[in-house]
Amino acid sequence: MAGHSKWKNIQHRKGRQDAQRGKIFTKISKEIYVAARQGGGDINTNNRLRMAVNKAREANMPNDNIERTIKKALGELDGVNYEEITYEGYGPGGVAVLVNVLTDNRNRSAAEVRHIFSKNGGNLGESGCVSFLFDRKGSLTIDKETTNQDEDEVMMAALEAGAEDFVVEKDGYQIYTTTDDFEKVKTSLESQGFAFSSVEITMVPQTQVKLTGDEVPKMLKLMDMLEDNDDVQNVYANFDIDDEELDKLGAS
């Protein structure tokens, strides 16, 4: 496991996902807003909006909140105008980091993200400095405990559905697709009874940077602080950390 996938597993181990729950509605609302503003308010024709609304429903966000956010995006109700920005930089050990931000104040966000990088042994870079190290992919995660099929059966089902890559992890299976095939693969696997613990379009690193020693807590602190920022929607990084290193921190 590495980067974004690895980080999600670390969050799960540390109970960070529960700690973030209070901010989930705000982040999802921003995603719904931008998706509707860019592609319209119809989930049948706006793929990004459909995914955001599905995420909102999985998080038990009230339908009134969803509908109100879409109306604000379409100008039917007064609301804040959010701008979408991607910041790029380097973390401890030269780890490449992408930060997706939705903000109503570009200057505030830039200053805060730069401060978080510098405080945790990293530095904010120029646009394009690390984005070429990532590929935009569809990502589907199946927890081992939610399926009674073995590894070979899950892999064959995923590949036959059109998956591009299949990765076996400690607690589950990570399925990657092209963005064009994402919905097709997801629908095919759902029709076969598979349930997903995570469904998203993500940025997958092409290469990985192995971290050890003091670099590990610094990198995890950087990720924590970025995701805690109200303007930050997603953080992607190409670090790899062995489970033994995490055990030393008591993260398991």
C-alpha cells in the first residue's frame, strides 16, 4: 500500500475517520456545490455530482441539505462562491504531495497550506512540480470481511468487469479503473453482489517514496494538518510506510 490508500488505512487504525466526522458534511457540501456549478444540477448527466451526492447519502446527510447546496450552486439561492485550486509540494523525504482545495478566499488558503508544509518539514512548490507523478484513476475498495469470495474470485470478477489493476492489501482489495470505465466497473461488480467501503476518483502515484525513522511521524503530521484544514478537500501523496514503522508509533 502507498500514498492515498496507505493514508486511509492509517486513519482507520487510529480512529481518525471518526474524529473527522464533524467536518464531513462541510467538505461534501463544497464538493456538491462545485460539481453542480460546473456540470449542472442533474445527477443523471453530471457524473461528478452523482458521486458527490452518493457520498452525501452514505454519510447520512439530509436530502434538504443536498438540495439546498445544489440550488445555491445554480444561483437559485444566495450562497458563497467557492474556487477550486490544487497546490503541489514536497513532504519529508521528498514525498510528492497534491492538495485539492475548495475555498472562498484564495489568499487565505495559500497562506495556510504553505504554513502547514513549512511547519512539518516540507515546502510548497510551483504548479506542475509533482502532478506529473500521479494518474487520475477510479478507485473501488472491497473489505475482505464483506465478501465470502476468495482473492482469485474477486480479482477475476474485477478484471472481467474492466478493471485496470487489482491490488491485494492486508484488509481488503483495491480495484483501479480508468475514469472512463469507472461507472461500468462499479455497476458490474455491484450487480454481482460486491459492496464497497470506498468509491472515488483519486490520484494514484506512479512511484513511491519509502519513509523510515523520523520522517514517518513528520509525514503523518503533515497529512493530518492538511486534512484538518477547512478548505482542504483531498490530499494525495506518494509515500510508503512499512507496518513495522507504524507499529513503532503505536498507530496500530
